[in-house]
Amino acid sequence: MQMNQNSENILSKDRRVLVIGGGVGGIRAALDLAESRRNVLLIDKSYAIGGLMTQLDRTFPTNNCDLCTVSPHLSQGGREKYLEIKPMTCLTGLTGEAGAFSATLMTEPRYIDTEKCTACGECAKQFPDAVRFTPGLDPRAPTCMRYPQATPFAFSIDMSKITDVEALKKVCKAGAILPEDQPKKTVMDVASVVLSMGADLFDPNVLDNFGGGRFDNVVTGLEYERIMSASGPFQGNLVRKSDGKRPKKVAWIQCVGSRGINRADVPYCSSVCCMYALKEAMVTKERFGEDIETTIFFMDMRTHGKGYEEYYNRARDEYNVRMVRSRPHTILEKPDTKNLSIAYAVEDKSVQQNEEFDMVVLSTGFRVNSETKALAQNLGIQLNEHDFAESDHFNPVLTSRPGVYVCGVYESPKDIPETMVQASAAAAMAATNLPVSSAGLNGEDMFPPERDITGEDPRIGVFVCDCGFEIGGVLNVANVLDAVKTRPDVVVAEPVGYGCSSESMAKIEVMITKHKLNRVVIGGCSPRTHETKFQDLLRRVGLNRYLVEMVNLRDQNTWTHMNEPEKAQEKAVKLLQVGIAGVRTNHPLREHTLPMNQNALVVGGGVTGMTAALKLADQGIKTYIVERAPSLGGLARSLRKTIEGDDVAPFVQNLVDAVTAHSNIQVLTRSVIVDHSGMPGLFKTGIQTGVRMNYMQIDHGVTILATGALANRPPQYGLGTIDNVMTQLDMDSLLADEPEKVQAMDQIVMIQCVGSREEGNPNCSRICCQAAVKNALKIKAISPDTEVFILYRDMRTYGFLEDYYRKARDLGVKFIRFSLENRPRVRQDDGELVVGTHDYVLDSDIDIAADCVVLSTGLVADDENTEDLALMFHLPRTEDHYFLEDHVKLRPVDMAQRGFFLAGTAHSPKVIRECITQAQAAAGRAQTMLAKKEINLGACVAVVDEKKCASCLICVRVCPFDVPFINADGVSQIDADKCHGCGVCAGECPAKAIQLLAYEDDQILAKLDGLFER
Amino acid sequence: MITAEQKPIQEIIQYIAPYSKILLVGCNECVTVCAAGGRKEVGLLASALHLNHLKQGKNIDIREITLERQCDPEYVEELAPYIDGVDAVVSMACGCGVQTIAARFKKTPVFPAVNTRFMGASVSQGVWSERCKGCGDCVLGITGGICPVARCSKHLFNGPCGGTSNGQCEVSPDIDCAWRLIWERLKELGMESRYEELMEAKDWRPGGAGGPGTIIREDLA
């Protein structure tokens, strides 16, 4: 199906995008829109945004803690000025059309005023009546905050569990309890809607064979995450629920409720469970003991994502996670030990086996819940057979209703990086329906003019947060303040509770004005996450933003010295002295900006490059496509049909026509990049173009890498030497051009993982399983009597592709597994093509006569090309030569080098619709950068004291960016708009003629003096 | 440029052991450029001396000043207001600077904190090489721009000695044979015939053998 959506862009002023669902996908979409200056409203039915990811313990493939990576995104969510968040809110109706919807929203009562709530936790302490809180194991209070960094940073109350309302009101010193809170109905104009509701996880308690909900030591994958999590019910100790003891033997059972045909099962694959089971097994060994035996029972190991196959290999080979290929039938509980006995059968043994485990984890997948189904009805969008949003085959973020876009798991089951990609793509599509907000184009416009403080003596205010128990639980804040309030120039020293709450910020503003403060010290958390917030506070009261100093009393003191409160108290005073001494020497600084070049360079003219270019060009951005081939189209030119049955050629031709005709796009074919310079926002790239290789320079602010990958043709199984051995691409063409040849064949054998998942190319090529199934189905469609054999290692038909796999089995396609140690052999017997392989079920070698052998050869990175570009652009690559994104989990299209974005098969193998989505995402991310219009170089730049300069050239030589030069006056000159503020020159200057602003010698020395002050 | 290197810290400590008030004087010319005695090195040395004295339980008062050029009396005069308040001066300039201070302030001892090395050029960041001996009678015009006085270990004229080996000097394989360099350069310039011209025995008097050199420009003096 192709949705007829992007025919026209209806622009409406002062409207906004409504994002439904505050999981990582919804947050990403909302932030992208806000960053590109579109007004956004993010609603979530829960009382805090964050979704499923905030409940996970660690994420694959890095095994990092989640909260640390996601919480900055969440607090960022609270900060954006174009972004409004409405928790506990649902959409009940949507009328009108794209660009001019009217949305009706219903907000449930929270019974707490989020403006007043300081999240002190008093109410939670006083009313800790246990309520069950999904996902199951956490005993939670009726006033419940899910995790310490929640946004909004406020509690919420389940009023039905409170009997004495007056007592509750008394507990709250902030007066934030609103017992009379009522549901609120809001109607608002909306230009487009992004759906990011995600899905629930399957509840295995409805199954009668695994003991979910009945056996204490059978848990779901998510419950296991909670058990391992430091914020979970056992404070991060891995213990059994039945006896509180550490398990020695843990088993995972995959596909529980998924890929099944039984009652309560769904037929599709949930895509993420294989990876999370591997992760949980590895983390179990890593964190809780090498000696814990871990076993995963699986049908097909689906590690098809970027680098995931290596993760699987590591789990198996380095961590010794035991892999058992079997779908167990039953779990029985031993009444005495509460251990669990798993009954299972493996393919090469004829009897059932029983094995005992201490704990069993059920890997459950995604289910659309009833609320989401109801919402779909309100929205008037079509659903697929599995109740997920029906989406366009070539453009998966389009739903059946124009102006309504979808991303994340609600589109189809997927992991976090793919969700992030789709979220950025959906945001980019949603943005086309409304103009850039005109409000506050220049951030500084919102602030009053700065007060001139020259000549004033320092008047310092010291404000110390207790951050709930985070700081206040270890330090006596009042005593700390007593110790520092007598320091010279300190005018006020006050506790501020949660300094970052809106109420405390307002209080600090009042005190700054009242006491005519001109310097501020905040004793709280990390400047990394909160400095901007307090800098903005100073600007609001007319002070320069560099007159605040943050002292990290939490991360660097109370967290690290939690068990030594006396020493922490002493250190807190010292750290504050450092801050006070330092801020005294601070002076107003001016930030430098440069206008950002508004052009885009897209490297690669395949489907990905063209899609990204069109998206940018439609937004008025002049875009250059540089393609080394003589024409546009890339690898998609050799593809005929998608698995959904759509013709690729007309789609590609339409793209080529649209790109060629677009007035904002300049296509440069037969062109290669030869040089590159500049900085993010102001790049210069030289190309040689055309048959004459003329040199041309392109000025651009952003770069999108869409260089694609190569169709692999490894010389295996007789490819290139034996007739009738071909690749899936060849078969795709044969089916389209000469179907009669295929009809004449009696038996066709396909071999999977050719040149993938083995030495030399260890990762999975992702696309080949669906390509084989696609061609097998087509063969069966035109020639039902032709026998098709697919020799596979793991069938990786993730998500709804599983439907096609099942259909192929139903049609009689024979799937025979092989292993790397026992590969199929292709040979010719008297001119007859024969494939020999081992059948594990028969436990014998078999020969299959074949009219043709089709090899699933997948993709490989274009090593030479990516290496050249990586060198020129200073970009990192993976070990298998694909480009490496900035953060594999949360920033899958951004490169580490700012201004560079990555899409399509240059990132990793993927099917055409996934390439298109990533192209839109890259274009969207690029737009968020261009929307800033200027490059803020910050105030932290090197300045030269000409009187001291000895013109020694050392700064000229050591600068990594070649910025300093000896000017006509014979002294070093460092231009503020070029300086990166790294400070190397300031450190090296033998004449001490260079200072790095905001890190000046006297400031650092003053801080040291403060530290040693007694 | 005149190059220098800081003396071993123990030597400096010994010099100032009897004193408690020190004037530490840097120079913003050659020694700054060769990172031996500029404002930064003055600061570092002062800190090191402070640390040493604190470790010994002694007090020391160090005033840091970096002059534009220590070999000019006018700049050295800038020290006059402080000189009576100190017991000793430590100079981080080359020998010329140390002597200019000593000449101006008769009653205060002055100690060098650097060893003056040679007249040299920057090869790369942090690397300097000797290029001139100040012989007073420059032959670079004959030797293809490569000095046999400064760069031949034996200051030989008229070709290399028998110690040259694979184009390197017998003193150290890290030293290029100056005459090999001269020959290659002359060849590149197509001036090989120069090599045939014999140079007479050199008059070393202008290069120091005739006593300390003096230049008097009648038109300026």
C-alpha cells in the first residue's frame, strides 16, 4: 500500500504538532520539532514522560546504564521553549485535515500542582501504602514518582487510595496538593500529529504452561531488568523472589507469546527480545558473577541490527552464554526448592529432556493495548491485522490519514535506535505541515538588557540545593551554609531545596534583585546538565550568564561519599569556597556567533540520498547531490520488487524525476569529493565533476552521508563459475523479466548467509532472509509446483516480515537449517546441479538436485569509498567499514563530527523502506541544526595580550585548528569567530600572553586559593 | 636567536640558599621564544622554588618580573624600584642579560637560572639547532648556505675529514656531515665548481680569538 499523503503542504500559522506518547521516540520527535522551531505539545497518559526505556537496566549493544543516557534527553525535554508537555493526557477526538486539525484532549487530575511541587518526597514518606505498579515487582506508594530524574519533576497522587485528604495537605509544605483537581478538556489547533504510543509487553500470565504469575521465580524480561536495576525493588541485587537468594542457573525462553499460532500467541516477531535476552545474560555474568550459568532457549537468533551479530558471538564465545535451539513446552515448579524444571526437545535428539533452573526469564514481546486501539479509532487511522498502525510501504511514517504520522513500536516492533530514526523521520514529515515559529527567533530577545556591573564590588549569593535526599540526605545544608556565609563578599547564603524547580528558581531571582547580587554560586548538581538552566536564570534578571558558578555537591560529593557524611560535609564547604573564590573573579563575557551556511551537501544519489535531498529542498534548503556514478538511483536500480509486492523501478524513477526537476537541488553526477575544510555550519567541500573532472567548491552548513553499500558477490558455492548459480538480485530480475524460465524449473535451492556472519564479514546483512522469502513466495505464486528449498542458519524475518515467512512455510517452501561447521556444498554431477547438506532432523546428509541455486549474498560496506571519505571528513568507521554514528542507541543518524548525518546502507544493511526512513530522519536532524541560523561559538575563546606577545610562533604551531597567526603588527592574533576554545595555546604560550576566557589564570588560581583557605 | 636551557634546579637552589628575598627576572626575547626564560618559565620556576622552601620549612619571597629585553640597560632600569628590597637577583635571560643586570646593580648578587647554549634556529616545535658560531667572517656565500663553522664538528674548511661515514659525522650518527650537506646543496644549485675553490686558512680573530668583540657604529654612537 502507498499512502497518498505528501501531495501538498498546508501551512498554518501558530499551530503546533501534537506528539502522542512520551517514550524515547516521542521525546526525540518532540525535541527535533522544537529544535527546528516548531511549536510542539507532547502528551502522555502517564504522569511522567520516559516510557519503557526508563525501566530498563542497561541497553544493548553497549551494556550501558539507560538512565544516564536518556535522562539528559528528558531534562532537555523540560527545557525547550517551543515544547510543552502535558502528562496524564489523552486525545479523545481529531477533526479537520492536515495542517488544520482540531484536537480534543482530556487531562486526568494529578491532584498535585506541578508548578509548586518540589518533589521533596514528604508525601511519599507519609503515605507509603503499597500499590502494585507495573511492571509488577515494584512496591510503590500512591504518590508515585517513577525515577529520580522524572519530567515533570513532580509527584502524582492516586486519590482513590487516600482517606484523609487534610492530613495529606498538611504534609506538603509547598502547598502543592490539589484535592479538588478535576479532569480538564482542552481543544486546540494542531497542524499534524505524531503517534508514538509504543506498545505494552505481553503478559505471560495468560499462558498456562510457563507458570507466569504463579511461580515466584518465573519473571518476564522486563521484570528481570527491574530486578537488576539499581532503582529496582532489590536495590540492584540479583535475587530470587522466593527466597531472596542469588540464582546460580538462569534460563531465558524466547518468543513467549510471539511467533506462535496457539491461543494468546501473536504470529509476528517482536524484534528486540533476542538482543535483550543476550544482554540480560551477559550483564548477569558481568555484574553478578561469572559462575552464574545462563542458558537461552531460542528458535532463531535474530541479531540483525548493526553490530548485533558480533554481540551474539561475544555472548556465546566470551561470556559462555549457552544457546539451546528449542522452544520449550512446559515449566514445572519444584514445590520444595521453588526451582523450575524446563521440558524441551532439541532437533538432533529424539527424546524430551528435563533440566532444572533456579530462575526462568520469559522473553515477552510487544502487544498493542486496548487504549491505543481506542485511540486509533478516535484518530480514524487504519490498523494492520496485528492492530499496529498501517503504514505506507515506501514511507513507513505515513499513516492512512494525511497529517498523522507514526513512529516507533506502534508502527512495528523495533528497538531503540530504529525508534529514534523513525521518530526523527516522523518529526521531519510533521514539520512540513506548519511553518517555523516566528516567536523568539533570537533566544536573547527574551531576556532584558544586561546590567553593567563594572566598578561594582562583588556581591555574591550562595544557593544550595538539597535535591531531595540526594544531597540533603548526606549533608546538613544549613551547617554548610553557616560555614560559608561569613566568606568575604557573600551577601546571602540560602537553602533552595530543589534549586532547579520553577519555584526555587523564582525565589533565587527575587533574592538576586533584592540584594543587588552580581555573582551567584549554585551548590547542586552537574553543570553538564544544569548550567544552562542557571545561566538563563541570570539572564532573566539582567546579569551576564557567565557570572554564575556551579558547584557539584551531588555527583562529586554526596554520591561518592555517601557513607562518610562528616567528610562529605567538610568537602562541601571546601567546594563552595572554591566556587565563591572563583565567581569573585568572573566577569561578563560575550558569546560569538557566525551566520550558518544554509546549504546542504548530500553525498550519494541513491534512494537514500535523493529522499534526504528532496526533504531538505522542499524546506527551501539549497541542496547539492554528489554522485560518483553517471546517473542517480544507486543500488535500487537493480531491485525489481519489494517483499510487499511493490514495483521499485517506478518509485525510483519518480524520485529521480522529482530530484532533477527541483529548483533547490543541484545534481552533480560523475563527481568525487577531493577536499574538505571548515567547521560545522560553515563547510567547504571541493569536488571534481563531470567527464572532464572540473574542480568545483561547495559551501554548505550540513552534510548527509548516503553513500550506500555494495551488493556482495563472494566467490562461494560456485558463484561466477558454475552456471545457474546466482544471487537473490539475479533471481529478482529473472522473476520480473523471464518468469517462464523459472516456471520451467522443478527445484530451486537458496542458500542464506553467503559471505555474511562469517570470518571477513562477521555481521548479518539483515536483508537476505526477507529477500529469499520474497523470491520464494514469488516463485510459488507463478509456479506452485516448483519446489523451493531454503538452507538457512537463522531465519531473521523480524517484525511483520514473519508473516511472509509463515506464508512461505504454508505454501510448502522447505526450510533446512545448516551450521557454519557443516556448510552446504554445491557441485555438478554429470552437468546436473546438486546441493549437498546435512539435515539435523533426519540426522543425515542429503543431496538436493537443483535447476538453479540462489545465493543470499547481502551487502558489504564500500571500504575504499568510506575510507576516503572518513579521512577527508574526519569521521569514524566501524570495524566492518560502515560509518559509525555518534551514539548507536540514541543518536543513530548524527555523526560524532557535528554537522554530519548518516543514512541508508552507508550506516548498515537495511531494506529500502528503512533507508527512506533514515533519509528523512537525517534530513530532519540536519534541519534542526540549520534552524539555528547561527553558529554559537560560545564565549570561551583565547585572547592575546599584544603587549606580552613575543611573536614566538608557538601558538601558531600548536593550534590544532590553525587559527593563530602573526599579524601586521607583528603579534599573534586569534580571531574569536574561528577559535574553538580548546586552550592549547594558552597552556603553551611561553610569554603568558594568551588567556582562555572563562578559564583565566586568575580564576583558576582564585579557586585554588579558595580550596586551601582556612 | 640565542638559545638557552634551564639549569638543574638543585644548582639554582644552591645559589639562592642564603637568601630569602629574590627578584626572579625573565626576558621576553630569545629565551621566551626558546621556552627557557619567558613569563611562563618564570612562573614555573618561582612555584618550584616556593615548593622547595615550603618543604624545607623555610620562607622565601619571590618577586617575578619579565623584562622586554634584559640586554638593554633601559629595560633593566625597570628593576631599580625593587632592587633594594631583595637579597639577590635570579636571571632567566641569556648571559648577556645576566651581565647587564650585574653591571647596573653593583651591590646585589645576580645568578643565572639558565645555561646559554648557542645561536640557533627552530627546526620544529620544541626543537632548536645550532646554526651560527659568530665567527665574524661569514662564508655561507661560498658554502651554499650551509655553515661549515657551526655545523662541522671540526669547523673544517675545504671538504670533509676522513671521519665522515655514510654522510654522517663520526662524532655522532645523528649529526649530518656539514660537508656532505654543502656538496648536495651545491650540486642542486649547479654550483659544483665552487667546491673546487680552495679557502685559505681562516682568521679567527673576529670570532673571539682576538679578545671580546665590540661593534662601534660611528654614525649611531
